[in-house]
Amino acid sequence: MSIEHIKNLDQTIAIIIRASYRADGIHFFTSDIFSQQLAYMNRPAGHVINPHVHNPVKRDVVWTQEVLFVRSGRLRVDFFTDGRHYLESTILSAGDVIMLVAGGHGFEMLEPTEMIEVKQGPYCGDQDKTLFEPVAASAVRMRPSAEASASTT
């Protein structure tokens, strides 16, 4: 499972692109209505993307969506509904990319981990997020693909 869609009912909570994902061309993983767009590109030598500028287009962004690139290490991601109800967890490893679309999320580093985060701005300080208690270790439920990742890395 190189692409994973974490869902709660019909709501996308997150999209994971595993380090093993490979495809030719360009593939978008997000709906056109998402305030962030996530795509994978694999182009051969000599392929040209014409120079371009992005036009000023007014957009209203209500919910922050963020993308994390795991450069090194391993971590557990815990997924929650918008109402802070725990859903499940998965393991991310070096080379994995996750887009956090909706709901809540928390992290536990399983080893020293480097990540790069990309999200909309401007940052609104204390208004930007609401903190709540993490899931208890005894209540963690791993996604089936996460169990395989945890045992192979």
C-alpha cells in the first residue's frame, strides 16, 4: 500500500505517500477543493515544464492543512476526529510524506526524527490550534499497514 487514505466516514483525515511509491507522470492525490494540493511527479530527463507564474487568485482558507516530509527516523501518528475522538495510528518512516487534511493528529517520535512541515500561513499564534490530551499508550490501535511498517523498519 504505497498510497493510504485515512478516512472517518466520508471525511478524508490524511493522505500518506509511502517512500516506496513510484509512478510515471504526474498524479494528484487531493480533491480540487482542498486548500492545499498534493501531487507526485516523475519525469524523464529532458522533460520540460514550461516557465510560468501563478496568477493572484483570492482564496478563503478556513482549515489548516499541512504536509510533513519525513527526512529521517520513525514516528507514530495518531488520528482523531474533529471532535477529538481517537480513530487509529500509523507509523511513518524516512521518505514517507503525509498530508494532514482534517480532524486532529498527534505524534510520538519512536526514534530521533527529522521532518519538514509545509502549511498555509500566516501563522495565527494561539488561535491557530487547540491542544488536547494524547491517546493513552494502552489504547493505541495500529492500522494494518502500520504494523507491517513497524516490523520491517
